[in-house]
Amino acid sequence: MRALTTTSPPNACADLTAYYRHGDALRSRSVSTVVHSRQLQIPPPPPHVVADWEREISGPPGLKPGDVEALPLSRTRLRWPDLKLCVQAAIGWTQALGLPGVLSASDMALMACRGARYHHDAAQYGGFVFCNLFLSEDQGLDLHFPALELRIPLCRGIAVVFDTSQPHAVIARDSTAFDPADFPLLCNCSQVFLTWEISLDHPTVAQDLGVVFDPETTTVASLTEGQLWRQGVLAQVCPVTGAWVQ
């Protein structure tokens, strides 16, 4: 296994506030700059499972550049019994981080992406952090967090835990922006990964990521849906460059 890396640039996102639904109300919270990453030892998916994924990805309507879509998890479980070893590896890693039980208590999905445009998930998943475990071989792609100046080369076994409100993208390793031309439809340049939505209601999760709750109580009273704000206004991210759009 590669050494654990944790990135937390000081004040990188001090001007960000996530507003998210918590029960019947909205709450505010800070956005974490912590990203945990490690390469885990997991078995390679068998060829017939990879072929099944490729049929799903290439079949109509097809996975277009920048798309992130769900794959049939139950079918992969049936056709690849060793998928449970991947899940066990992720559970063991998060336990070693000091986050026992969080994956077992979280929803898991199987996803595929043909790259991913720069975005954040504060509106839909503001009350969660993501844990992703990549199952595909190295396709020359990086997971990029522009606000943190962090790039993680993606290959089989890479596991990542990060704040859903932190802008991110999957781009070509030799690129500094998202370009659909880097993901031609006839090229095998997709990534398949397991993902868990981990609730920030787990006290160990919020503590580990340094999330502060309710730092702002005035704006939240006027909102009706989850949002990400920066410097007191609604935050928007350029889907091509990852830069903040004023």
C-alpha cells in the first residue's frame, strides 16, 4: 500500500460556507480542506465484468465526456464475488483513519465516469462526505481539487475521502482543464468506482475533516435549498477550468 496522504492547506477555503438540508431545516457549515487518499490492495475485476461495464458505458444513450452515471451494482456483485474484498479493504482503511463503522452505515453505489467536469455537490449532498474507491486500471486521469491545488492520479485501488462541497473534476493527466476532446467515445478512458455517501452526523467524520457547524445563521434563514456560498454570495465553478465564477 502507498503511504496515506492528507492535504489541508491553511485558509484555502476559509471563505466558503455550505448550506444543506438537515431534517426539516437548513444548516450552515464550513467546507473541509482535508483529503484522505491511499492506494489499497484490491483484486482486479475479471475480464467478463470489465466487458459488462464497457457495454453499459458504450450502449445507448452512452456515457458522454464529463458524464458520471450509476452502473448496476447488484449485477456486478453477482458476477464478481471478490467485489466484497474491495469493500472490506475500504472499510479497513476508513477504520484506520479513525472512522469506524461509517461505510457500513452508508449507502454504496457503483459509478462510472468519462472524465468529470469541475463541479461541487453541495446542493444535493451538502450533509455528506464522499468515499470513493476506484476499480479501473490507470487510464491517464487525475482527480483534481483546484482550490486545494491537489491532483491524485487515478488507478486501481485508489481510495479517497473528501468533502462533497469541495470543487473537483476528473481530467487528463497532461491537462490543466476539462476538455471533452480528451475523452473520445471510441477510446477506453472511463473510470469505474465504488462510492459511499457518509453523513456528517457521524461525529468522528466531522471532527476528522475539521468541519464547523452553524458558522453563519443569518443567510440560512432566507434559503430554501442547499447551496455553496463564497465571500457572502452564491458560489459558481467554471466547469472547464475549475476557477470561481463571480
